[in-house]
Amino acid sequence: MRTPLFSRNHKPRPPDACATDALLPIHRSRPRFAIAGKGSSQRRQLRSSRGDDRLSALPDDLLLLILRRLDTRTVLATAGLSKRWASLTRGLDTLSFRVSDILPPRYHRGIHLHNEASRFAYGFLVNFKVVCASIMRYERRAMRAMAASINNFLDADDDNDHGSRGLRCVRTLKLEFFATQCSSCMNRLIAKAVDACGVEDLEVSAKGTYRRQDAHRFPPHGLCKDPQMSRLRSLKLAACYIPQLQRFHALTTLVLQDLPESTPNAAYEAVFTLCPQLQSLHLKSCSFNHGVVAVHAPVSEIKQLIMEDCWYGLIKLYTLPMLESMAVMDTDVRYKLSSFPCLKYLNLTISHGITKRRMFSFRLDYDLKQYLGGTPCITDLIIHFTGYDRWFKLCSSTLLFPKLRRLLIADVPSSWDVSWPCLLIEVAPFLEILHVHITPWEEDPCNDISGSPPSSATIS
């Protein structure tokens, strides 16, 4: 006997008369006409005709447009209709396998119930053990079904490759799965896509099971067997260990997200030094718990660098000669902008002092030079400095933006003296576009906004 989710001993109350009447079906009689129109008789003849397949009568180009709007599991199921449909599915250049498409609505209701019960929204009536067991059971079933589908797809594709249809051509492959023992088939699919299908854009998003943070591990040889001959240009890895990437000569865009905390800092440094052909790198929600990530990459061709929500650890940027665009968002990064002679676009999001996340930093005399100094070539600047108190000094005699054209100062707290942007305006003589956005502090939404510069402010 299954244990109930809610431990209640009383019997449910029988529904009242109004509730019973509300559940009764409503039957509406259709009007009957003595003489049917000519159009209705023709429609009945069309419905009664056998073997009238209007969908198959459409041309292949139109059918491909329809198939591209469906999920991959549904598209692959149409291959069993006929040889024509099977050939159409092989013409699709995008494949997406997502475990979230398999999970039933009961899984999401179970997670919502567990989250609400954790806040005692239902008191002590919820059996957490039963809820967690139900959630994990849905995850195991979904992964087994996904693994079986992928293995069947690969087996059928191998048979077709040996036949007269030739190799499948795939341009984009997206995978989303739980990092469990059943996820080993993903390595087989990735290797087949990169080696044989010529995939150019690859996204691998592993997810930890409920209440567990697991990561996906690739085989020792990496993503594929012959990386030098691959066409892989864009790669996104989420909750995965970094594989060997130095021989992917066509790879230009790399996104690393939610990597495991056990990832060594040398693996991050190798991305800069051993992949010189990279042009865009995005680090999101990564933890650097093993010291400092020092970047010395004099031969790197990285032009765009984004570091977002990497709360733990420190990154020191020393040499990136081709860097043109950099975004630092809630990440501890140390750098000298003079080391980036080609830098034109800079986006800074920094919080100090008492923030909305209740994080504390008692130093309130930071110098803007360490964030904005040595930037003669910058043309676009976005600044998002937050905190209840202004945490930097208003005097900096070395700031100069001779080529700055566009300046955006976002979310200036209402508790600040909002005249501080004058410091940046004075040192940007050729500024064309200026936008300053002021936001109320959540604790004091009605505070008066101060507009007069303090007596200690020095603008040069």
C-alpha cells in the first residue's frame, strides 16, 4: 500500500449539491435542418473518402518547415510512417534531446510541493520521504526512456549509414539530461555527431538530480575521436568536466556554465593558453576554489570575454592582446586595462557594501582607477555600481576617455549622490549618448535623491 503524501486521518467531505451540479456534463443539441446545403454534403464526402492523405500531398520543403517546429522525439517518430517520412527526418539539420520534454507534469508538481512544504506552507502534513522518492522515480524513468530513445536512434542511423542513404548531416545538436549512469549514451551520440555528422554548434547541459549536484564526465579521448577534422565552431558545456579542447582548430565560441567545484584552476587557464583560436569565451556561475586563475595568453585571439556570477575565487587577467569586448558581472576580477590595447566595449557590474543580498564589505574608498583606468580606446561603457553607500572615491586625476561615445550608468541607488556621473562626463570630451538610470533602494523607496555634489568631490 502506497503511503499518502498528506498524513490526514479524517475522511474527505462529500461534495455538496452545487459542486455536484457543476460537474454534470452540459449537452447542447445541434439544430437539425431538413435540407442540407450543397457545401455540407461535399464536406461529408471528403471526410468519408478513404486514403485521402492531404499532409503527404504537400511538397517536401513545406513538410520540412512543419517538422522543424516540432520537438525531436516527435519528428523521429514520424520516420516509421513511410520511406518518404524517414528521408525527410534525415534532412533536418537540428536535433534537440531534452529530458524536460519527457518529465510528466506530476514531476514539477512534486517539486513545487516539496519547496512549499520546506517552508511549512502545509504545516507537518507532508511526508517528505514519499515526495522525494516520487521525484527521484520520475527522474530515473525519464532518463531510462531518453537513453533507450537515443540508443535506438543511433542503431537505426548506423544501419542507414551502411545503406544507400549516406551519412546524416547535422548542424546543431542540443542535449539536456540528468547526470546519472544512464547518461553514458550521450558520449556516443556526441562522438557520432562531431565525427560523422559534421555538427557545428553543440550544447551539452547536464543537470543534477533533485537535491544532488552531479556533473557529466566525458571519456578520456574527449568529445570525439578525431577533433582536428571536426567542424565544431560553438560549444556550450553546463555542469560538465572540461574535456580536451586544444585540437579543435575550428572552435571559436565557448561557454562554460555551472562547472563542478572540483574543476582545477589549471583547466580554466588551459582554455586561454591551449585554445588560441577562440574568439569568444563566456564563464558563468563557475567557482574558482583552488587559488587564483592567472591568465597569461599573449597569442590568444579572444575578442569577447564575459565573466558572470563567478562568486567564489579570483581571476587575474594579465595579457589578452586581441580583446575588444569585456563584461564583468558580479565576479572578482583583477586587471589592468592597459593590458588590453584593443578594448572598445566595457560592461562592469560591481556591488560593495551592504547589498540587496545582505553581503557586507566595510571598505568604502575604492579608487575608480582600478576599474576604469588606462582605457584610451573605449567607445562604449556600461557601469552598474550598486550598494547602499557609495563605495568609491570621487577623485581620480588619471581617468581619461578620449574616444568614449556612449555611456550608460544603470541602477544608481537613490541613497547615493547622483551627481557623481559628472566625473565621467568631464573626462569624456566627445561623448555623444548619455543615459543615467536611478532606481529606489528597496529599504528606503521614498528617499530624496540628492543632486548637489559634495564639497569633497574633485573633478578634473
